[in-house]
Amino acid sequence: MDELKIVNENDTAQYIVIKIDNEQFGINISVVDNIVKMTHVTRVPKVASYLKGVINLRGEIIPVMSLRLKMGLKEDEITKATRIIILKLEQHGKIGFIVDEVKEVITLESSQIEKVATDTSADKVTFVQSVGKCGSELISILDLNSLTVEKE
Amino acid sequence: MDVSQYLDIFLDETKEHLQNLNNQILDLEQDSENMDTINEIFRAAHSLKGMAGTMGYKRMQNLTHDMENVFSEVRNGAIKVTPDMVDVLFKCLDALEGYLSTIQETSDEGTNENEPLIKALNDFLNGKGGAQPKKEEAKAEEPAEETAAADAPASEAGLVEKWQNIKLTDTEKHLFEKAKEEGKFFYGLTVYIQESCILKAARAFLVFKALEEHGEIILSKPSTQDIEDEKFDFDFSVIVVSGEPIEKVVEAIKSVSEIEDAVGRALTDADFNAVEAGSSSQESTAKTTAVASTEGDKPKASGEKKAAGKPVVNRTVRVDIEKLDVLMNLVSELIIAKNSLVSASNTDDAQRSSSFNEQIEYLESVTTNLHESVMKVRMVPIESVVSKFPRMIRDMQKTLNKKMELHMSGEETELDRTVVDEIGDPLMHLLRNSADHGLESAEVRKQRGKSEVGNIFLKAYQDGNNVVIEVGDDGNGIDVAKVRDKAIQKGTITPEQAENMSDKEIIDLLFLPSFSTAEKVSEISGRGVGLDVVKSKIEALSGEVEVRSKLGEGSTWIIRLPLTLAIIQALMVIVGDEKYAISLGSIQTIEDIPTSEIRLVENKEVIQLRGTVIPLIRLNDVVGIESSKAPDDNLVVVIVKKGDRLAGLVVDELIGQQEIVIKSLGKYISKCKFISGATILGDGEVALIIDANALI
């Protein structure tokens, strides 16, 4: 209990580090429900291409999207390292992200995180909310809201 | 004592009584002399009053009390039922429903006194000529009787003043002396509760509460704890110290409903002397004072609890005990099946496979039956919803000044509880539409050679896996031309589009949200108020609504609802390399059609099957996948039905029939209209369920 308190006081948060292409991204651990190995994804017709379909997670039907396609990268290559990260979001319920690899869990203090200057003038959607520095590495922290909001 | 644990029962029963009253008063309006009806109304009102009183809802109790008075006079023949009275009575019922819904939300009855209604009721009692003196006479008699009862109860009513058996101790005597000095009286009282009373403890609590208002309870027999636990017969005795005359105290007790009588008198010195002579014990001294003080605290405590007022959720299903028995039996069979499987796995290989199969078949039949029974438990007759409609039509008759009659049939048709709860509003909407816009005024009806009284029909019946509810009228029907003009004028469709649209398609425009919210559409088209809401609500229940109308003859709205929501029988098919499920309820037949039989009509593929032309829908095109079959292979066509329309779904392969559990795809993937959900197959794979209705 004491340890937890100290962590909170220092205003730190834990992030799961994932790899997509050659970039590392962080997802706040508080929204992560589960990480599962790649399984059979049932395609759902007539939906956006980045929505790969649905999976069965212990009797629950969960929609799965490809982060690669959502970010405009090329189609996923399913390898042994491929994982589906199941997030539990308030407005959408559970949703899965297909990622190339899940690397580690890191703890970042708020001083280690820098907001990204978002260029609002350009009509470009950015999925990165801020950047965290962990040692010499830079980790882009994903903005889950903009990832899950569907553009009309 | 806390009555909140009875709240659910109270809400349920009050609703029943209110509905009963509604029906009976409707009957009364038709036949104002029927004694049976009047008696029934009186009884229902009386129970309502009693229950409201038990729960401590004073305002509700007051209103029902006055209603009961009116009925009582009607029953005695002192006043006659008049249309005015019926109107007021209906308003009272509405007010009671108001109380009820407030209670449901906050567990408090609110502050609306409904004084105008109470006044109106009293006007019936007082203002109606000959009734007045009689009523007053009756009132004068009552107190007289009460005093008499209080004076000489034992001999008169056969009620024994059991309080005399209470042992009095020095403490009481001390208190008695003190009270005497303060000019207060010591009363010994015995309260009799009606033997029909169900919540004795609650009644006793209310008596205590009433007594607290007039004085202080010193002692009770049985003890307060026992009374709370209902450890007493139909009477209990108390010793009370009060500054008020005995009549007032007795009256206060009698104001609690279901109290048969209360008898008692003031204690005198002699009582104490007599007791003392009989060697009073000291043992109960400490106890009694403790009881007295806790009793003082308790009502306050429960009062505070009530003030906290949390919303009350009331989602119960009343289940026939037989249905539960069946369930219980099935569950025990399930356990047996499980045990047999366990023992089968212990036998040697040779026997194993055959006994396994046997047991699995057994297990299958048990689970299917279990599912059916559980579904049945969830089923309730739609009566609970439709029974309020006659009253509604009656009210509309007055406000719209049209004559109309409601014919209902199939009230006993059963639907899933969740569906029944939701279906009320859409049905009411359609009935209102029919009454308001559908039926013509009496004059117009006469001109058209129809009977002056308009007819509205509500029909419910089961049709395969669906329940169909039809709402119809013999009124004007929908004027298609007017709807078309309005749609063009509003820019919903272009004139060119309108040319090509069938009457049916144009009528369907009424369901568009933009159409109904448009001003004055209801005048022009005669329809359209909130129909989009009706449609969306029914679609949310995976049902559908369509309308058939003939200008001048009336229209019928047909609602189809699935019998069950969670588990269905489905046909599993393969399209490309994907598996899909189609609900068996919508499937007519499955046909093997050679490609040579395909014809083109308006560039669409159709087949002729036993004389009917059926459009083909290639599922692989719909779901966007390559078909695994060669172009000139025979087609596997699943003929599906929606209402009276047919369509043929072309699939690649059939797997077979299967019982599937419907799961939602979630909000995130909801755009796909023809996928109604997903299900998990035996191997853990997910298959999507195709909503054939959405494809036709």
C-alpha cells in the first residue's frame, strides 16, 4: 500500500510499450484489460478497412482494429510476436488493437512526458498525444480517443 | 421497523389494484348499477388505502380514503354514479399513478396533496342532495360507537381488555404518579388487528407511531421486539401516558387501516394497588424502560432512512410455481447427466465412445428443455400492457369528441418480459394515431355510410417464431397522393423519384424522422406523428413494423416481434470461406436451383418457384467475398420470408441447423445493418448472424 501511495504522489503512470513498424508507442496501462495472442479474427462486412472484425475472448465478442491500417501503414504481417491488446474504454466498451509486438511495461514520471505541439492548422489527425522519454528512447504515447473516434 | 423491504411488493400490488380499478370503473361507466362491480371497486380501493397506510404514504392514503368513502356511499345506494363522478374517479387513479411513480423513483410519495380531487370527491359525498344528511348521520354515529366501545368494551364487542394482564411494577407506578401530577393520564389499551391483515407488524408499527403522536408508550405486551418479529396474534396491549382524552387516542389507533378495534380505559390508583398486592416483580423494570426509550427512537430512525430517498428499481417477474418446478426438475436432470458423463469417462475404451454419445444426446435434450423453460419464465402475457388501453381510448373519446370503440383480442399472447416492457409506448402511439388521425368525425362517417362509432382493433397472435401485434382502424386510411405531394414539397424526394415509387414505398416515407417532425404533416397526411420513434423502438427490439392502408377503408399497422431475444435456432451456412447464421424463424424453404432457371427482371436476378417470382440475393456480394463455387454450379437458395414478401439468399454451402446464443457486436461496429449480431460456435470461432429481414 505504501509503495502505491508514493507512486501516486510522484505523479507517475505506467505504460505498456508496443512496437508498430519501427516506432515504439505507449498505452496507459489503466485502460488495458488484456493482452492476447493473435487468434482467428472473423471479418465483418461493410465496415472501414482498419476494422479487422471481431474475436471471441472467453465468450465475449470484441471488435478488433488494426493500428497499422488506422495509421495509414501497410497491412499487418502476422508473426509469432503479434498480439491483440484489449482495451476497456468508457465510451466504446472493449476494443482490441492488433500490434506487431508488446515489449515491456515502463513507468514514466510526468516530468518525463512532453506534450506534442499539435498542428491544428493542418487538417491532419494525429494519434500521438505526447512523447515520453525513457532513457535514450522516445516513446509516443497514443491518444486513444482520436484512435477510436470514427470519422464520418 | 423499516418497511422498505416491502416496497417491491407494495409497488407491484398497487399497480395491480390500480389496473383493476381502471377496468372496473370502465365497466361501471357502462353499467352503473352493477353491484358486483361496485363491490369490487370498493374492495380494491380499500386494499389500496390499507397498503398505502402501511407503507406510511399519508397523501396516497388520504386520497384513497376519500375514494373509498364515495364508493361506500354508492354501495349503500346513497348516491348514484354519474359521468362526472367517473371522470373524477379516473383523475384520482391518474393521481395515484403519479404518487406511485414518484415512490418508485425516490421511495417517497412527494408533496402533491391533490386537494382539488379530494374536494371534488367530498363534493359528491356532501353536495348530492339526499346523500348529505345521511352521510352526516353516519359520521355522528361513529364516534358515539367508539366511545361506547371504549367505555364498556369487554361485554359489548366480545373484546377482552388484555392489557389488564400486563404486569405493572414500581417504575410504572412512579411514572403514573408523576403523570398525574402533570395532569396526564395513564391508559391501558388493547388493539385488535383484522384477521385478514398480512403485515401485522407493520400495522402495529403504525399504531405505535400514531400513539407516539399523542403521548408516550410506557409498556407493551408482547414486547416491541416480539411485535416487530410478528410474534403475536391479532392483538397487542400497551400502556400509554398521554395528556389527551382516551377517545382521541383510540381514534388515532383506529385511523390505522386494518385495525379491527381498540379498547381501553384510564388507569387509576386502584389498578396499581391491585398489582402491587399481587407481588409485582422487579425483573422487568430495567427492560421496560429500555423498551420505552428504544421505541421512542425507532420511528425517528426509520424516518431518517426514508428521507435519504434512493430510487427504487422494480424489475421483477412473477413466475408460476409450476414453471419453477419444471426448471428445478431439469436442473436435477442436468446434474444426473453430468454424473453419467463422469462415470462414462471412467469406463474402458471399448465402451466409452458409445456411452459417451448416449450421454451427450441426453445432455443435449436436457439443455434444450432447460432453455425453453427459462425462456418461458421470462415470458409474460402482453395483457399487462394492453389492459390500460381501453381506458386511454375512453379518455380520447372525450377529448377528441369522436365516438370509438376498441376491440382487443389475443391479450394472452406471451412475449419476453423485456419486450413487453418496451412495447407499451409504441402501441399507445399507434392507437393514438388511429384514434386521432385515422378515424373520421361522426358526421363524415355518416356521409360515407359507416357506422358512427369508429372501430379500433388491437390484435395479438403468435406466428411461428414471431409475435404479431396489429393495430388497425376502419377510418380514413392514408392518402398516398397527399403524402407524395408533401414529400416532394419538403424535398424528401424529387418529383421524378415520386413517379417511380410504389404506394407502399411512399407510405414508408412516413417512418422517416425528418418527415414526422415536419410541421403540419399530421394534418395533411393524417399520419406521421412520431412514427419514426415507433419504428426505431421496435427495431431496437429486433422487430419490424409495416403498414397496410386503403384510402377510405382504414389502415392497419403490423408489428412483428421475435419471440425470444437471446437464443435462437439458426441455419448455419458457408459463404466463400466464412460461416454465417440465418435465423430459422425467417426461413421458408431451401431450394437447389440450376443456374439456367435464373431470369432477369429489371436487371435483377429472379427465380420462379411454384408460380411465384422470387428475387435472388447473392450473399457473397452482400458480404463482399468471392464465392467458392463455379459459375455454372447449381445454386443453394435459402428462401426467406418477411411479412408476405419472399427473397432467395444464395449461399455456397449448408452446414445445418444449430441452436445459437446471440451476442451483440457492440456499439463500435454497428453500422452494418444486415448483421444482427454474432455467435460463438462450438470450436470458439465467431460467426455473424445475418438479418434476412434487413436484406429484403
